[in-house]
Amino acid sequence: MIKVKRFLISLLLFIFLFPFSLSPKNPMREKWLQKAITRSEVQLSAAIKQFNDSNKNPRTYENGKVILVSYKDWTSGFFPGSLWYLFELTGDKKFENAAKHFTTFVSNAQFRTNTHDLGFILNCSYGNGFRITQNPEYKTVLINGANSLIRRFNSKVGCIKSWDFGNWQYPVIIDNMMNLEFLMNVGKMTNNSLMMNAAISHSNKTMKNHFRSDFSCFHLVDYDSISGNVLHKQTVQGFSDNSSWARGQSWALYGFTMMYRETGKVEYLHQAEKIASFLLNHPRLPKDKIPYWDYDAPNIPNEPRDVSAATIMASALIELCSFSNNSEYFNTAALILKNLSSDKYLAKKGENGLFILKHSTGNYPAKSEIDVPLSYADYYFLEALQRYIKYKK
């Protein structure tokens, strides 16, 4: 009898101390997920050592060379952001310390007023850092950066200007939806209604003018800066102006899902659901759900994939599922993540310039970054893995 009591006490203590080890629902038991996280640890551990003293962050690996970028590049915040996510996924302090170190490389971006990409640069790095550590110095950087970004908002147009180059008068690209999370976060943090209202205005104008009847979207809309009228619509990084550039569609899905989370405005949820329907039912979405660089590229299936479009879509679908309770969203995201964790897409130890994923496409028309790893593909992959785990638990 005493032995039985001791056994029961030991069993209860084991279950209390290790509550997930016996649960069949524990996602960490899934081999593909273990592989994805372990391989990410291996690659980024090596990258930390390789680039520690560079004062720059890795963007891609092209023509046998790693491309490192300063805070002036729109992708500079993704590598430190990946380290923050990997710290959360593993609990390994090594990644937290590295995240702190590489985050400082982009601090000067907080005073830039010549780019809309401050959300990518600062929210992915300092934003994740502040969320995890509550470091007040990070908060200061975020506030300064958001104050810089809001200066690009034109109330007559109702949008934040994207680019300061080219022949456009007031270009707004779909990518810019991603930077609105930065304004919403800092707006709530500081009770700044100007920032939050600007993000809402930008979303409303984008919803009105960027989308076609099938809920695919143009890449760029050019506005008259005085009247606010639409001058021109095109797809700069896609196959044609009327094509569906894959990463642009993923930006749109993610952006409107995020704006529903931040505002509770049901029209944003409906927009995200309609974009998701366009993507998930597209006849040229491959069986493994990893899109070609443009859904209308002429030589499908002999076209490059864009893994970055897949990771952004997967992360967005998991969050959208939490709002819509549509199992297709989660199941598709899970399939994407499982396929990306196969050797076809997941880099082996030490290869791929120490990036995690292969086969992304940056700017096909410009013949730039075709079939290469990209820092933002890795970032949204790790974010999607974290969201997958939280959703499953």
C-alpha cells in the first residue's frame, strides 16, 4: 500500500512538473517541427559567430556571397528579429544575447524620414525586443521611429508614402500595410491617436484602391498628392501590371489580418478572408502550397518559387484562423510549414550562407535575388512556427 501511494505521488509530481510530455497534443512532439527548430538553431548559431563583428545584418546569399546590409536597407531588421523568435522558441540565452547585439546595428534607423520601411526595420528588431524584455531603451527607439514614420503620412491622400524614387507622384505599395503594425503598437503605447488614425486611413484607402474584383491586388497605386485621386496602378515586381505578384498577395493577407487584430474592425477581417479565398483556391497554387514568384508567371510550373511569400502567408493564415475559426486556414499553414521543413527547402548544416530556408525570389523583373535565401523568409518562418505552437497548445 505504501509503495502504491509513493508511485501515485511520483506520477502526480511528474505530470505536474512536465505537463506537456504526456500530451499527444503537444506540438513539440512533431518530428518536422523539431527538425525545423533544431536546423534553425544550427544555422543561426553559426551566423552569430560569422557576422558578430560586422555591424551589419545578413540579407541574402547570392552568387556564393553573403550580402550584409546596414540600417539603411529595408531588410536589416529581420535577422535580429529572427534571433528574438529563436530565443522564444528555444529558451536559449545565447540567442537572446545575440538578438540584443544585432538589434543595435539598426538603431540609427529611428531617425530616418526617407523610408516607409521603419516597421520592417525597427518593429521586427526593437519591437520584438521590447515585447520580450520590456527594456525602456527599446521603447525610446520605437517611439522615435514611429514619429519619423508618421511624417510620411499625407492627410489629403490618406496614406503613408512608400517610395521617394521613380517617376511616381505619391506611390503607395501593398508592402506598406506591414509597417502599420509599428504605428498601431506605438500609438497604443503612447496613446497617440494620430498614429492609429493614420494606420486606419491607410488601410481604408488600400482596401478601396489596391484590390481587383477577385481580391488580388496591385503592387503599387500612384496618387495625386494634392487631390488624393488615383493616377495609376501597376505591379512593379510582378510579371505584369495585371498579374498577382505572390509576395504582394501575402503582404495583403498578413496586413489586413493584423489590422483586424489591432482595431477589431470587421471589414478588415472580411477583407483578409476574401484574400485568403483568392489564394487558397488559386488554380496555380502548387500542391505543396509554396507559390511561384507570380501566380500569373507565364512558364509555370517551370518558374522560380518564392518561399518568402509562403512563410508570410503561413504566419498570416494561422492568425486569421484564430479569428475566423476556419480550419482550412490552419491546415494550409501547417502543410506549408511541414513542406518547408523538408530537405527540399530547409538548408543543411553550414550551407545556404547560414540562412534557414532556400528558394526565395526577391525581384524577378530586375533579375535580383532569384532562387536564393532571404532574411525575411526566415523571419516569418520562425514567427509562423511560434504561432503554430501557440495555436496547437
